[in-house]
Amino acid sequence: MRLLYLTLTLFCSVTIYSQEVDNFQSQTEQLELKLYPNPAYGETVQIVTDSNLPKEVTVYDVFGKIVLTDRIYRNNLSITSLHSGIYMLQITENQKTVNRKLVIK
């Protein structure tokens, strides 16, 4: 019985470890960007990347509901339609995606 438990534990450990390695490799392919100001006080936030290509931006509220989608060609994202609160931004540029938290005061 102990041998069975030991075998199952080792098998599960190897399976979990192999999944973590795959996740690590996909994280290295993510987009590097700067989001400021954060917390935001004005009407726009700046999303700056090295390549400055057009970006698809999806904004989610704390309940996971999409509250804003936009395609920006420069660095400015208009947040005039958003109320004060905490939001998650999903930003995609050149088939690379990153998620960031945004606080609006």
C-alpha cells in the first residue's frame, strides 16, 4: 500500500512539474509594457511598448464583465467612460498578450 502511495505521489509531482515548465515558457513570450499613471486621475492612461504597434485593449471590471474594448494606434487609452474603481486590462499587441491592473480615482 505504501508503494502505491509513493508511486502516485511521484507521478503527480512529475505531472505538475511538467505543466509548470510549459507555463514558464509561455510567460517569457509576453508583451513588455508600461502603464501610467496608475492610479489614474485624468481622462487617459498611457500604454507604452517598445514597438508601439496598434494594441487591442479590453477592460474588465471586478466582476469580470467587459466594460470597454478599444483598438489604440498610439499610446493613449481614453478612460472617460469608466467610473472610479479597480479594473483589469488585457492588452494584445503583435499576438502577445499581457494583463495589468488599473486603479481609477
